Amino acid sequence: MKRLSLPLALALACRAVVPGAAFAATADAGYLPPETLVLRAIAAHPDVQAATAGALRAGAEARGLAAGPHEPVLSLMSQQRRMRNGPDFREYEGQLTRGVRWPGKARLDREIGRLGSEVADLQLADAEHQAARLLLAQWMEWLRAEGGLARAQAQHELVLRDRDAIQRRVRAGDAALRDLDSAQAASAQAQAQVTAAAARREDARIALAATFPQIPLPGHAPALPEPLPDGEDAQLHIDRIIGRSHEIGAAEREAERLDRAALRARADRRPDPSVGLRWLDERGGEERSLGVVVSIPFGGALRSAGADAQRASADAGSALAEGMRRTIRREAEQTVRHADAAYRLWRDSQRALEAVRASTARTRRAYALGEAGIAELVAAQRQEQESALAESDARADALEAALLIRVDAHELWHDGDEGGA
């Protein structure tokens, strides 16, 4: 498997996608941040940087496993021999030994290292994927909050105009003071909604700026387009998400690595021998010898227990991989079904808003003609404000749900790698 690039190479949201990709209205996606900013933000996310370091560490560990656990050991000894009623001698002794892996152990070690490196690469890719999901969620929440604030401010301005008009009518004797009291109450409620919307917008701005400081927010939030229905079968999206899941790939590679580690522990019940050379220089050089040294440890209960424990870990890894497959399948289906439901909810919210706006317009005309009271007008305007906010949130939810399908299917903000499953 090829090693994934350490920085995330992301595609701009307007990059061409497969025909009929989820929600065609998101294909342009001019409301998303530019590609260069997304690249920088994803690559600089702490989780991605930590996963990058983990991939480098796994590569180093793989090289170590390929080299093996044994290194040459040199032993030297010098001694002075003193003989009674005889000369003294300087004597030397040396030994150079090295452990040797039994056949098959080196191959297993290389496989364990390779699989560990692949797991780390897939975990890096998944960290990039999770960062992309987080960026999408926080960006859309900011757009959602900005839209809510704009609507609250527009409603507040409308209520203020109505209040000012009623004040003029009270002074002219065409309206009662209770009408002005109702208008003042409506103005206060509208101001409270503006304050709440501003606080929500500030919370979203702080979260986005703290998590992805590389993305400066524009002075004005871009307008959100109308979502369009999906042209593809839902099962195709689900299969794509599952087939390209880095989490499934990482879990499966880890299960393979644990299986190889169990085989390695089983093979290690027969310890590796050590082979070396030993030389002696005695009696001042009068006696010299050179020999071969072989050391063979005997494995016991400790190694056998270690092999059994490693096999249990391998069985657990296989079970966890199966659990991950089921989890991703469930989440993929929920994501796709949620996108369809979010689109239908937005469509219903839009129809409701159109109906409420028409009703409010009729109430406003009736109030101008004296056929309706201020309480009816205030109630109608409040209902319109609530419907407009619901439509705005539903629009953002539908767009975000559609974009999430593309992110999870690696069609948006990914480098083209189709996962590791």
C-alpha cells in the first residue's frame, strides 16, 4: 500500500465530482472556504500533526523490526597471571557474539512492521478526515448563526418601524396607548432575539477561530443556495462511504498485525541462539586459542504464556475490526438517510415560510385598514420570524448533510485516496 502524503491535499469544493453526486446545489459551494485555506487548516490541526508523528514513528519501528532485536556483543578481558617462583604473564581474552533469528522470525518481523506502518498511515488519513468533518460542522454552524443574526436584525428593524408608526398615530389620536405598549413589548422581544442571535454567532466564531485559526472569517457571510434533491441511489452513497473508510482499513490492518504478532510470539517459544567467536592469549602469548561459542536458551512457561496472551489479543483485534465495520455501516446509512430527511424538512420549512409570509402580509394590510389589532400584527410577525429562522436552519442543515456525504465518501476535501478498507 502506498504511503499517504503527510500534509492533506484537499480539493476545492467546486472541484468536479462524479455525475449525480449528492445534492447538485453543493457542487459550486461558493459558501465554503478556499482550498488553500482548507489545506493549511487541516494540515495544522493538532490531531493531524500528532498522527503525522505517529506515522513517522511507525516507519522507524518497522525499520527496527526488519533489523531485528539482536546486535553484536563484544566482551574483552585483560588479566595478570602471577606464578609462584615463576614469571608473571599478561593474558587477554575476548568474545564477539550475536543472536541469530530462527528462520521465519525475520519474515514475521518485517510483516509486523509493514502492517504497523500501514495502520499508522490509515490513522493519519482518518485524522485528516475527522478534521475535515469538524471543519465542515463548525463552518456551517457559523453560517447558520450568521443567518440567524441577520434575520433577527431585520425583524428588529421592522418592529421598530411599526413602533414608530404607531407612535405617530397615537400622537394624531388614531391609535390607543395600549397599541403603543404592545409595539414596545414587541420591540423589546425583537431586541432580545437579536442579543441571543449575536451570542450564538460569537460562540460559533470563537469555536471556528480557535480550532482552525488558519481560516480568517470574511466580513460578510456568504448566502446559502437552495439545496437540490439527490440524483443517486442512497445505497451507492452508503457503499462508497463504507468502501473508502480509513477507520475500517486501520482496524483490519491492526487485526492482521496482531495475528502476525501472535505467530511471532508462538515462534518465539523457541528462543534464538547466539553464535560467536572466542579467542585467548595466555602465558604472554605462549598459548593462543580461537573457538566458536554457541548459546541456546531454553524457553519455558513465560514464553508459552506470552504466546497465549498474544493470540488472545489477535482474536480481540479481529472482533474489533468486525465491530468497526458494523459501526461504519450504521453511521453511513444514518448519514445518507439524514441527508434525505434534512432536504425534505427544508422543503417543508420553505413552504411553511411562504404561507406564513402571505398570512403576515394580509394581517399587515388588515391592520392598516383598521380591520386587525396590533396584537394580531405582532403575533403574525413573530410567527414569520420563527418560520424564517426555521427555514434558514433547515437550509443549512440540508446543505451540511449533503456535504457530509461527500466528505465521508472522500469526494470533498480529500486527496483522491479511496480509503483503506
